[in-house]
Amino acid sequence: MVIVVRKDLKLSPGKMAAQVAHAAVNCALSAKRRQPDSFEAWYDEGQKKVVVKAKDLEELFLIKSLAESAGLTTSLITDAGHTELPPGTVTCLGVGPAGERDIDKVTGHLGLM
């Protein structure tokens, strides 16, 4: 699983951790329902998660489109606006779980957060 976080938002470490956790949980639950074999393989292998950065919202939406075209599970996270951000701010995108090669085709060029 890869979580792509918007670099342009300059989230605090705690806020970023919460947003990444939302994406990971949503993707895991969605994959468990829709792609149980991928979920079970990911779960049994230790639930690997990698956090990478996108420069802005435009790049995040491009990654989402590419991931969905490749048949990967995605979860776009929007903030409720209770703390640091205005309500409805898109913060990150979860991709997977799936095979590392499949996810890398979509996110492998992105730098680590």
C-alpha cells in the first residue's frame, strides 16, 4: 500500500499521520471487500505501507486516475476542517493494497515523504 500526501499543504506531523491513517484504513477495508485475495496477501506479508509525496492536488488526482485505470483500490481523503485545514481540503490518496510492481507502476516515481 502507498499513501500519497500533498506536499503543498505543509501538514504538521500529527495531522499528516492522522490523514495517512485514514487512507490506510479505508483502502484496507475496501480491498478486503472488493479484492480479498490482494488484501489477504498484503495482510499476511506484514501490511507494508509507504508514504510518498505529490507536489499538489493536480498531481494527486493524476495518480488517482492512473491507479483506478490500473484496477487498483484507491481512497481519496478529505479533511473535515476541525483543526488545521478548511473543510473539504483533499489531503492524501491511498493506493492498494496490491502487488508492489503494480503499485510502483503508478507511484514508483514519487519521492518519500
